[in-house]
Amino acid sequence: MEMLNRNRRDVLKGAAAAAAASLAPTVWTSVSAAAVHRKAGAIAIDKVLSDAVQEKQVPGIVGISANGSGVIYEGAFGKRNVETGPTMALDTVFLVASMTKAVTGVAAMQLVEHGKLTLDDPIEKVLPALASPQVLEGFDEQGNPKLRPAKGKITLRQLLTHTSGFTYDFLNANTGRYVKFKNLPDVITGKNLALTTPLAFDPGTDWEYGISSDLAGKAVEAASGENLDVYFRKHIFEPLGMKVPASSSVIKRTDSRPFTAARKTAPFLRSMCVFHRSQNFLAGVSMARIRIISFSCRC
């Protein structure tokens, strides 16, 4: 039998294609005909997702499709925990990880609109620690880091677009080596010291994914005078009617219990939950106490 070498993105593409083909708006002559079409569409999506589980491309998966009128498809397949075996449910909590960067971006742009932050002024005005960034050019023969002053200032625009020069230690070899050399904590620990790595390039000259959003979150805190979880709740979640648990809520990564508070009021926020800063889950703005519950699948 030929093995299908599909990854998670392939699975999502297949589900999206099935949704587009089967649930696309169509002019019907009767309500019953539309219902039959929609049911057939759900079956098609079910097959894509269930096949992915059966072929062991993913241990478990939850799919959802919605339009302006509400949710038009939901399906859950596989397991929430590959060791203990609870089945995936529609309200299983998933890791949204770096998707919280978008929420941080909304917060930052709100403050730009209010005149409390600017996109192109040096961010050192609100984050003095970034006044004199250093660029890591490599290491000498003795293994010591080779640093030089950055040519230019870091701006909020660069933090939001990942052109600041900051990287992740687990994605950039030099940054990872520097972290080990300085015995810095891993960024996933949520410690401020993890944000003291040098730049990989001069600000605004290149692009690389990294801790820029964490620092943008710190800028939001500095400019607003509020912790990021408080700012999110007051200025984003509550105005939109999103009921997100308080930051004191802690659910372990291995916990397979369903979590329903968020999904009842905001389908597109079903997997979001705010964590206490001591919880070791990276969520894009980890230095500012935002944590997201993780799903237990191995991926």
C-alpha cells in the first residue's frame, strides 16, 4: 500500500478544499436541497479529517468552519492524549501559540491610534533597555561572541513585522549558541532575562521570526501602564464579548479535560485561554504573562 506523506498543512488544505467545494454559497430552489448539500459537505470534510487520523498523520484533530451567520461545520476525530486515550471533542483546548502575536499587534496599534506609541520612533522611548542594541556577528576561535553596535534604532514597526533583528534561540543557530554561552533562560520560561539576546542583523535590514512580539507586548505594557493580560481583557476581549478566563487560571499541558468557557461566546476564540506567567507555555507574548493552553497531541 502506498503511504501518503501528508503533513498537518496538507490536512488543513484538504479540509479547506472540501469546505470550499461542498459548503460554498449556492442558489437553491428549496430549503431541503440546501440541507442535503450542506450535509454532503460535512461528510466530505469528516472524511478528510478522519482519514488523517487513520493514516496517523495527526493523533487528533478538530475542524470548524463558519461564515457571517455562524458555525456551519464542526467535527472532532482522534485522541486528545496519545498515552491515556481520551477522545478529541469539539471543546478540546488547543495551543494557539504564536497566533497570540496578532492580538498583541492589535493592542499595539490601538495605542498607536491613541498616540501612546508610534510606529517609527525608536522604541527605546518606552523600552530604555533597547537603547543600545548589539548585533551578534558570530564567535571567535575561543568561542566568545563577536558583538558590535547595531546600525540603527529598533522601532515598533520592526517589532511587529519581525524585522528588528531579534530571533528565537531555537531557530537561529548563533542566537542559540549565545544563549548557551551566557546561560540565559529559554524563552519558553517566560523570564525577562530571556529577552536579552543580541540581534542577528541590523534593524530593518532583514526578516527573521523571533522574540520581537514579546518585546512589542512589553511596549504595550509600558505605554498603557497595564499588564498585557489586563489590557487584552479590557480593550479587546470584553469589547468584543469574548469571555476569556482570568490569568490565575492554570491548566496543565497534559490535562485532557474539555474547556468550554471561551467557545460559548466566540467560536473563533475557542482555543484561547489566558495563563498565569509561571506556566511554561510560549504564546508569542510570553514575557507579558500571556499563556495558552496546549493540546496534548504530539506534533
